[in-house]
Amino acid sequence: MTRGPKLGYYHDKMRVELKSEGGLASFPGLNRPVVIDTHDLPPEESDRLTKLITAASFFELPPIVGPPRPGAADYRKQTLTVTEAQRSHAVEVFEPIADRALANLIDYMKRRRIVSC
């Protein structure tokens, strides 16, 4: 079963997970992982998430983006993992996030955490 048009080279079904760590005021409830399976989303929401992943060129990103400065403390780290049929890729992203497309993807995932509380 196909759910809307395929975007780029991404498949219809993806599992996307965001884990957050660190920060000055790190609260466990706010750091719980967010897991989204695009197959479980309405088609328009699945397309939106797929477009965000495509815009960020997620599978081309290095494993670590924006590492903290040496000696930096209280930084926040987001680990984003996207798994599809033939591959999985994880990226550790340190805040602040300079790449706007990647920041939009992570912000989308963070909003999903708040909605599901």
C-alpha cells in the first residue's frame, strides 16, 4: 500500500527517533525519546515529516553535527535516528543548530514530544 507520493529516495515507511540529553535544566520528562513511525501517521503528516528529512539531506549528514567547543558545559545534544527499509542513520546534533533545515526537523520532533504528553 502506498501512502502518497515518494519524495526523493526515501521509502514510504520510516521510523524516526529523537533522544535529548543535557542542558542546564535537564528534566527527565522533557528528555523522553520521541518515536514516530511514518506508516502510523495520516498521509499529510507523513509527507510533512518526509519532506523535512529530505530538506535536511539527513542520510548525507555526518555522525556528529556542531560538536561543542572544547571545555563547553551544559550543552544539549539531540540524537536523531532515521530507519527505513534498507538503512539506518543516526546523527548527534549539538545546540545551537546552525543548519536551518536540520533545526526544523528536530523542532518538529520536539513538538511531537509535547503533543504526546
